[in-house]
Amino acid sequence: MMDLRTVCRDIRPQKILTKDCVNITVDAVVYSRIFNPNLSVCYFENPHLSISIMAATTLRKTLGKRDMADIICDRKKIAREITRKFDRQTANWGIKLERIEIKEIKLPKDMERSMAAEAEAARQARAKVITAEGEQNASRALKEAADIMSQSPAAIQLRYLQTLKSVAAKNNLTILFPLPMQLSQGYAHS
């Protein structure tokens, strides 16, 4: 008697060398069923074991032709591709691969560290760009304020007094009074 229900089987972890020469270990699970027991028994002594072995082989072949980044990003697309390839091979054997799922992709530790360092560098670069844009905006605002204040000497004096007030509020012992450059020019000619 043969079980015609969908069977779920783990594929033992597969060590795969990707197209860009990265060694990865992939854990997957395969869901399959026998739809024609007469055919499957004619072709295989143990159809379920054969399905697992064939799924592992198809998984290795498919992933070995892809870059690591593609494998990580396109798991579902790859699973559908493997299912289609598998079904083409087994359609005449009375076996149907319902689906294959890539559960986990394990990268070498040094690769994980380098990817983390790369991601951190990218975050820092984005932060520097944002900081630079903020500084540009601030400098534009300061320039506009300086242009407006240069038209009114009283505004400059008020800003000066406001600055002195904020410095004095911090209980500093020394307050510097900047003098206009015009005053020092008078002493240089004497």
C-alpha cells in the first residue's frame, strides 16, 4: 500500500558553491505527493527517498548557477524555478513536487562579518550625506539671516546682545567683547 497524501521531507543541508564562489549551506524542505503509484513504483524502489535526493540535486544545480546575493534575495523565485524543473523531470514518473522551500541559507562567518561591515559603512555614508545636507541648509539660512541683518545695524546690535545674554546665562567667568575692526585701524595709523 502506498500513501498518496502530500509528504513533507527535510532535505539534508546542502553545501553549495555559488556562481560568485561563495560557499553556502542551504536547508530546505520538499512537499511532494505520488499521484500515480503504478508509475512511481515502476521507476523507483523508494519513491519518497528518491524525491528527496532528486530535490537536493536540483537545488544544488540551480543555486550553483546563481550569485549569493540573488539566492538571498530571490528565495521564492528560485523555489518556483526548482519546482518547475523537478516537475518536468518527474511528470512521467507519477510524482508531483508540490513545492520546495528554502528554510535557511548559512554563510561563512567571515562573509557575515564583511557583509555587516559593508552595511555599517553604507549606513555611515548615508548619515554623512544627511549631515552635509543639513549643514548646507543651515549655512544657507545663516547667509540669508546675515544678509537681512546687514541691512539694519540695530538688528546686528540686538543679535549681539542676545548672544551675550545666552553666554552670561551659562555662568561663564569670561565674556569676550569683540570690537569692530574699524576701531583697531585708528590705532594702527597713530
